[in-house]
Amino acid sequence: MSIRTTTRAVLGGRLRAATGLLTGFAATSAAHLGAILTDTPALRHATKPALMPLLAAHSVTAAAAASQEAPKLLAPALLLSGAGDVLLQLGDDTAFLAGMGSFAAAHVCYVTMFVRQGALTDRRRALVVSAAYATAWAVMVGRLWPDLGDLRAPVAGYSLLLASTAVTSAGLGWRTGLGGALFLLSDTLIATKLAKWRELPGHQFWIMSTYILAQYLLATGLLSAAETPEEDRAAPAPGRPGGFATPAAAL
């Protein structure tokens, strides 16, 4: 067997593995959201911890299938998010704060990756986006502040990191930008729940659906940016609208 044939076989195996992991992530996401809608706590608690590890495994495998290396902090960001998911399920105040800390570390990873990929290169755009999100952050924290009690400082600090992810994600294109915005929306819905504001119909469903989509968009957007030279990101190659030719494009 020639080296070329062997290489193709290896890459084909990685591609199939990446497809399987993406399918697992999609199926687990659907099961989790379905469990929320049908009020099935056992299934909800069983599926939530698997979401981010599956997406992390898919991201690493998809990058390998494309003969590239995933951003070094991508898997840690997703796994830290997964740890936060588990901690938030425990329900007590200590676990909640630990979960918030885990998510905060994940956002540090995301912001670092976005900056390294050149998200702040266009300074004018970065300033405009920063001003917009800073205004949104100030309004959100100002409105929530009286109702957060002892969680005021942790929520304000965490939301600042979250807004930083939203700002820097916007610098790598629509996919990561939308992911950052949805992450902010998801956690804002959590904050309104903490403040005991009136909840939307299906409040928990909207929290998790926006969160899952946000993480997917951030992960696949980072993979696309890692593959595409900075000067070419505004114009993806023909036939590759997302920039990253992996099974991720199917979801």
C-alpha cells in the first residue's frame, strides 16, 4: 500500500469519526432539549454533561481529518464549559459559584483564541462592537443589580468576561460573532432567572438551545479561522462558505 493510499485511509477514518461525534452531539442535544420540553429530569441530567465533551472531541477529530491542528485552547474551553454544566446541575450556591468560575475560565480561553486569530485587527470595527456591547452590558447589569442580592459582584464580573467573548468573537466573522451573541443571550436569560424576574414560556429551553448553538458556532468558527489565512477570511474559497470543510457544515 502506497503512502498516499495509507494517508487517505487514515484521513477517511478520522472524517468518519468526526461525523460520528457530530451526530452524537446533535442527537444528545436533541435528547436534552426534548427532556426539557417533556419535563424528564433523569434524561436532562444524563445528557447535559455529555454535550460539550462530544463537541470537543468532534472539533479535535475534525481538525485532524483536515490535516490541521485545532486551536490549543478550544478543547479546554469546551471541557471547562462542560464542567460548568455539571456544577450548575448540582443546585447549591457553592456549586453554582464554582460553575460560574469554570465558565469564566472558558471565556478567558475563548477571548485568548479570538485575539490570537486576529479578531482585533480591524480597530475601527472592534471599537464600534465594543461600544455596542459595553452599552448592552451596562444596561443589563444596571437593570439586574437591585434583584441579584449576594450574586451582584460575581454576576457583574462574569458578565464582563462574557461580553468580552462577544466582542472578540465578532472579529472573526458572522459564525463566531453570532455564537458570541447567543452565548450572551443565553446567560442573560439565566441572570433574569437568578433575579427572579418573570420567566419566558419555555425559559429553560431557550437558555439551553441558545447555549448549545452558541458553543457549536464558536467551535466551528474557530476551526474555520484557524484554517483560513487572516487576509482571506472576508472571502471564503468557492464551495466552502464556512471556511472549514468538515462534517460540521452539515449541522
